[in-house]
Amino acid sequence: MKFSVAGDSHGQAMYGLIEGLPAGFPVSIDEIDKNLKRRQRGYGRGKRMGLEHDRAIIKSGLWNDLTTGAPILIEIANLAPRSEKETRSIPRPGHADYAAWTKYRLSDLTIYAERSSARWTAALVSIGSIACQMLSKLGIEIVSSVIAIGKIHCPIPDSVCVVARDASPVYCHDKLASGEMVAEIEKAIDKGDTLGGIFAVSAYGLPSGIGGYGELFERLDSKIGRYFLAIPSVKGVFVGNPDVSLPGSQYHDPFAVSNGKVSRLSNNAGGVEGGISNGQPLVVVASVKPIPTLENGIDSVNLKSMNVEKTPYVRSDVTAVPAASVVGESMLGLLLLESILEKYGNDSFDLLKGRLENESLPCWNDGLGEKHHR
């Protein structure tokens, strides 16, 4: 399975392409649009979200709403006009402006914002929604929650009540913390500042044995690091409990037996050991930096004159952590589906589902390993 996105932030449209999906799966366009709408919302989002009305337009790959095995191309129209009318020569610290200019040498910093803008995550959410729909039919549910904005934190939940999370203006499962996060954002608005934060995204029902250690990027956790760091503004990724100050006797998850099956007494590993899923919920924690466009500006250099000047204000969010949590769901869905298809094949969805459901956990005395013991 492969996927990619294309399009400029203020071009005609954004495009998401996903290849290698099994045939015969019914795709819900309404579910894609629902997730696109969630990505646009969240307290602290900028004025552009009121200008866009994201809807998924399927250009290829479906027949009567069923996947055919062919690549699926999705178009999402851009409606908001470009806010910068003149050539921009003052780079924003924390944005791609300066670094991209040194590489590509095109003398208008607005060019680089067209690709490095988080607008392309709309396309990613559209194709990621298909992956999440497919995983749901395989018994795997992916849910995110914001656990920090600015200085306000709450614990990583063992499970998330989606109704409570969606009732929160910042997509936080904790009602008390949610209210404090909103107040924190309001303070930043008053100061003309921006805020970062943390979100957690979990996959429930993921079977053990997904991923592998044979090749470096077959490892599930290495894929998570690689893919999640591609999300705009994500600066750090952790799988499991990030409190590594705990000694090994408290951090590692003891085995137990429950109803004749192997179980765990905790899940600090976050569902991955040795690059392979271990049957526990997969938990990914991602840190998101503050938005680099500040209303009051920040010291920079005008590349035309080489004079120190304040950065100009460009239409932007105060915080995008809630939106990033929705993007995180899609990214986790895409990488997990990719790993599952690598193991079980991608010809027909019904065959894939049957293979996954019919696979049983190994038995120590099944005889398969006897020749290795001689």
C-alpha cells in the first residue's frame, strides 16, 4: 500500500492518493466528510476554517462506492483566497520559509508556505478516513484525545469516551482540563501569541503479530516515528508511557494468565515490543509545537535589505493541537493498514477479513518448533 498528497495551499484543490487497497470494501463518503469537518474545528483555529467547506470528491478507484483495487484519488477544493498579495521576504522563525529558501532559491517566501502549510492534511485525513473505516470493519478502532495545550495537562486515558471528547471545544476527553485549555487559549489570543500541546491516539483491538523486526522499517514503532513526524508541527513522538523515569521493575508490563490466555497487568509499552504489536492497545503520544505565525510578530531579517524586522502577520491559528489529533488518527490508520496488508494480502477485503479472523494465537506445543529444539 502507498499513499501521497499533492496540491498547493491556495491552489484549486488538495489531492489525496492511496494505492494498493483490497477490492470490495464499501467506502462511506459521509464518514470522510465528517472527519474533514472535525479537522476544521477545534477552539483556537484561524479564520480560514470559516472560509473552507471541505468535502471529498472521489475522482477514481470506486465503483458503486466499492473499492476496485485501483488507486483512489480524492479531491478537496480550496475556497479561501491567498491572504498575501505582495512578495514576502521576511521569514518566520519556526516555519519552513528560510530553510526552504536556502534550498530552492525562489525569491518569494509565500511559495514555500503553499506546500509546507498544514492545508495538505485535509487530503491526508480524506484517505486516512478510508483506512480507518477499513480497520473498523476488522475490529480495530482508532481514537485520539488532546491531553495538553500550553501549560494545561491531563493524564493519558486508558480509554476515551468519544461522545465526551467530541463535546469538548478542544477534543479533550477530560471535561475539567478541557475548560482550562480553552481559558489558556483565550489568554494566548489576548497576548497575540500561539500555543502548542500534546495529543494521544490509540488503536484498540489491534491483534498481536503486526509489524516485524527483520527489516528496520518493518518495525511498527519505527513506522510510527517516521509517519507521525511528517505531520506539520509534530516535534516529538512516543509509543506508550513517556514517563521513563520509572525503574524497569515498575515500567515493564508483567505477564499474567486470564481465562487461560496470556494477559498484561499494565501497558507502559504502548502495545509494541520489538517492533511488533503485542495485543495490547497501541498508544502513540505526539508533541505539537506552537504555530510560528504570531499576531504581534517576532524578530526576523528582511532578506532583501538584511535589516532586522518583525515578521508580518499571516492569517493563522492560535493553536492547531485539536486538528492535529484528527490528523494523527488518519496517520495511525494508514500505517496500521499498511502493515496489516503486508501480512495478510490486499486482493479482496472479504479474504483479508477472513484471514485475520481465522488466525489463531500460537500454541507452544503445536509441534512447529520441534525441529529447532534438536
